[in-house]
Amino acid sequence: MGTAYYIVLEKEIEGLNTMMDGKGVGCNIVVLDNAASELGVRPLSMFLSMDKAVIVDILGDDAEGMEIPPLQQFAARDGLATVRALLPRPEAQPAIHDLRECERILTAAAERGVGWHFQIDV
């Protein structure tokens, strides 16, 4: 099945569909992060943040005793900078559909000043 990255907005934007597959990013996150680092932009995995309740739901008893950092929201313009830097790169092509969906969602979020974070589905 694999890991999928998807965008969670700080608040809903009326009329914006935030659904995305996310498996392209999930399967290629190491390559995408390396390319982002080479380009001098923040790696996509650095936008990952999850609510404690979600982590506990995923990990169950394994989460007991873990120190879980608080949920973080990021500026959409920062995510856009990374996504737009990656789009033309050859190594990003296996995740191009997901990256274009990220660009669409983050553009709308940036226009409205809405924060966001990546969450994963396993």
C-alpha cells in the first residue's frame, strides 16, 4: 500500500477540494527532499506535522510514553516555494501529479493566508 502525504489546512477554504493521492510524494520523499536541499529550499518532509490524537490512533499502545511534539502549521507560501522549485526537476517527475495538486491547494491557501501541514496516511 505505501505511505501517502496529504495536505491538511488550518481551516477549510470554501469550494476548495483538498483531496490528493499523495502516494507519489510518499514513495519519492527521499529523492524529493534531496533535490529540495540541493535547490536551497525546505524539504517537503519538514512540513510534516501530526496531531497527537492522530499519532496515538496510528501507533496505538506503541505511542505510550512517547514525547510527541505539538501540531505545527506552516505558511503556504513556504510550501509553494518548495513545490515550485521541484516541479521542473527530472527527479520529481514520478511525483508530478501530487506536486501539481500541492501547488493548486497551497496557492489557494497562500491567497487566503491559511496555514497548512502535511500529514501521512499509512
